[in-house]
Amino acid sequence: MAAYLVTGTDTDAGKTLVTSGLLALARRKGLSTLGLKPVASGSEPTDAGLRNTDALALQACSHPAVPYATVNPHAFSPAIAPHLAARDAGVTLTLDALSESMREGLALGRDLTLLEGAGGWRVPLNAREDLSGLATQLALPVILVVGLRLGCISHARLTAEAIRADGLRLAGWAGSLVDPAFGNDEGLYRDNLATLARTLDAPCLGVVPHLPACDPPALAAAAADHLELPDDH
């Protein structure tokens, strides 16, 4: 059994794409999987309650299947920072409570469990705690998703430094080309990736190109083609 917290250099860095891709890759290898999204903003109302598209993508990649509430215990409607969305909904989020719900998922004992954060590393959970504290409380190594765009090298290095400053292990990083124009100059693009590989001092789990829009299972399968699982899995 292996479990990791997946974080990103920023909002829309490609966390869900990489997380679902890693889960799809694990399924190809015959492994059981679970994707968890403890807090999700930007959710839509349905007959079953609020549902978040990222959390639904992780649920679809979880085998054996699990209820939505297992994947995403806290869904909020506005697409704003989780602590503000929770405040507006009259909900108090705490690390202790979130850790307890995540431990229930971890206790299922899947071969690979990935817990996807929200936004970047220093996203607040409340006035005193950050969502990244889940990795500390649950003793999880971290996978960093680098949104490949202008400025990504500094964002990635600062995030990696913060992860290690919190006493956590960076198990690997994956790139996600969120700005297609960033890859137009092939030589410069390779140089940026080489700089990331040299300065992050962690295994590269792959680089996912900009993929055409399609349904979440197809996206996960396409991303899996460009990824590899952490060596310590």
C-alpha cells in the first residue's frame, strides 16, 4: 500500500489531470486505487447534492468504487479559496476533522491512494491552519504538479522548498503543460524542463502535454501514457 498527497504550484496547475493519470496507470498495472479530494470549491448542485468535477474524476478512477462522500467530504459552491467558501457556508474546517475523514479512506488499504489538495501548498484551511498540514498529520510524502507556464520554475522551486521546510519528503514531481504556447519553442521548452529536473532534486514522474478536451476517463487514460508511478510505490 502507498499513499501520497498531491499538490500543485498554483490553482489550475493540472493536479487532477496528473492525479487521475497516476490512478489510471496504477489500474493498468492491476492495482487497487483511491482518489481523495478532502475539500473542493466550485461545485455544482445536483439531485444528490453538491458535486465537484475534479472529485468526480477521482471517484471515477477509484477501484473498487466508493461513494462520493468518501472521495470529497466537503464540497462548496463558489470557486474561491476553501477557507472563504467554508466561511460563507457557515462551516468550520479543521485539520483534525479532515484528517479523521481521510484516515477512513486510507484505512481501505488500496494499493495506491492519492489525496489531492486544493490550489497551491499554502492554501489556508482556517485562520490558523493550512490544507498542506494534512500531509504532516497523515505522514504522507508529497507529489508536486508543476503547471508548465511562464514563471513555473520559481513557483516550483519555492513550493519544493516549502514542502521540505515542513519536514516532508518530495517523492516526485510531474509537469503539466497548461499553457500550450509555453511549448512552442521546443528547445527552450526542453531547457525549462531540464532546469526543473536539476533544481527540484526529486524524480520526474513524467510530463503531460496539453490534451484536447474529452471526458474524464479518456483524459486520465491519455495522461497515464506520459506518467510513471513513484519508485517507492
